[in-house]
Amino acid sequence: MKSSNQKSYYIFFIIILTVLITYLHYSTGLEAHALHSIYAELYYIPILLAAFFGLKAAISAYLFVSVLYLPFVFISWTKSLFLVDKILHLLFTGLFAFLAGFLIDQLRKYQEQMERDKIELQKLDKLKSSFLANVSHELRTPMTAITGYTDLLLDRVDGSLNEEQEKSLKKISSHSKNLMHLITDILDVSKMESGENLQLQLIEINLKSIIESVTSIFEARIKQKGLILTIDVNENMPSVYADEDRLNQILIHLVENAVKFTHKGHITVRANLSQRGIKQGESPIFAEVCIEDTGIGIEEENLNKIFDKFIQIDSSINRKYEGTGLGLYIAKMLVELHKCEIWVTSKHGEGSKFCFTLPLFSSA
């Protein structure tokens, strides 16, 4: 199709040029010098064709113009100096057209190769995501068994435990749950990237209850670090319309992030009506949840990549903070799955504030 189109352009160009030359020769009384000037201008046509269609178009046009132009040069002028000047003009114009066409051809080849590489990388990325999803599924079964049997032993179903045995089993249980949490994160990311839709079960949810439930998970760690936890939810806050499990995940990732990077001070979880997405005087359509801490904060240049996957701001080999860098990425994906938004404000050394919106429940 592309070759056929180019041939059409060439034929059209030849017809127009032939008509023009015939007109100049037989229908005007132009002097030789003026006629030569018009011929000379025709040499810009190969350059233009080179810019649009590449090297082949430039060569074809250049050769055709030359066939028309060379006889005129030899017949119209006999002074050698003048003749050499015009031939040099012809050659340099041709060289420029060839160079432009060659560069355009190379650029197109490079763009085509980039497009092929992009498609190949997308295929490999989907294969990787599919592999991770399958592996994660396979890992969950034995991990569920390990966690379940450990909890049974801690419940003394097989007899009493001494202090050391209980301590060891608690460590096994803790690490198993952390590993299960990681597997779940990888599975979610794999589903998102492989194109598998994560279905939301949207229901009416009491925001205060779910915030209190999530923060209770971190009470021991917060107490151990000597932090103050505050929950501030608007008394008149209506229910939100969200997936309960996914909302749990979002809050867990954000609160866990705050606890991890805060060593003194406080962590505050606030929920209020949001003014986003409405005009002045209109009723709110979103709730706004913010997790604010007095932790290490984030440098300004890192704010725009904090929600990227596998990002660890502390990327040194002996980094102080553990983690895969998936938590905030997953939180962002899950918020966007609710067709809402998430953002962060922070000042390095003073703390961070992560906020996201959720749609308010409407009985209409």
C-alpha cells in the first residue's frame, strides 16, 4: 500500500513538472537567465520529497529534474566558468537532497525498530506478570497451611507449650503472615499488569469502623515505638461506597507506611467530606481520608515517583527500611480502581501526608 501511494505521488509530480516545463518552453518569452532561475528552483522539490518520503523519492525526483535541466545548461550557456557554477549548484543541491533522504530513512528505521522493541517488551512484561500470578497462587496454598497449623499449635490444640516454644511459634506465625501479605501484593500487581480485571464488590461502608479496625492491627507496633495514634473522623460523615477488602488493603498499606517511617511523634488518620470534584455550593460527592505522620518525610524530587512500583527511596544495599516497594503502588491502583485519586504532600525531615478520596454512598 505504501509503495503504491509513493508511485502515485511520483506520477503526479512528473505530470505537473512536465506541464510546467512545456509551458516555460513554448508559452512564454522568458529570457534564458530567467528561465534558468525557474529551473534552479525545481531542485528544492527533491529536498522536500526527501523530507516527506525518504531517500528513494529524493533520488527519483532529482534524476528526473536533472534530465530536464542538464540539456538546458549546455545549450543556454557556453561560458565555462558560468557552466561550472551551475553544475556545482546542481551537484550540491543533489547531495543535500540525498543526505536529507538518507537521514529520514534512518530515522524511520529507528522508529520502526523502537516500535517492534516496545511490542516485544510488552509481551515479555505480560508473560512475567502471568508467571508471577501463577507462582503466587501456588505459594499461597502451602503458606496458608503453615499459618493455619501454627495458629493451631499456639491455641494449644496439641497440648501445652513452654515459653520458648511459644516464642518460636509466634515468630513463625509473624513471618508467615508477612510472607502471605507479600504474596498477596505480588498477586494483585500481577493481575493488574496481566490485564486481568480486579472486580470490586461495592457496598455501603462505615468509614470510621473500618479505620478503627485497620489501625488496631498496628497498635502493638505503635505502642512499641512510643507513638501517639489519633483517629479523627467527622461525626456527620456518611457512608462510603467501596469494596471493603480493597479499602482494607489501601488503609493497611498507608498506615503501615506511616508506622514504618515514623520514629517519634504521632500518626493521625482523618476522614472528612471532600471538596474535590464539585463546584462551590454543591454537595460533596467524595469522602477524603488522610494519613498524616511526623516521620522522616520525602524529598521533593522523590514525590513524583513515590507511587511507582518497586520504588524504595532508600535504595542502598544496607538500607534501614525493609519492603518491596509495592505497597504505595498497590494503594494507588486500588484507589484508581474506585475511580478516585490519591496524592501525597511531604517535607523532608518533618513528615508526610497521604490522602485519597472515596465515593460517598448514595441510595438513589
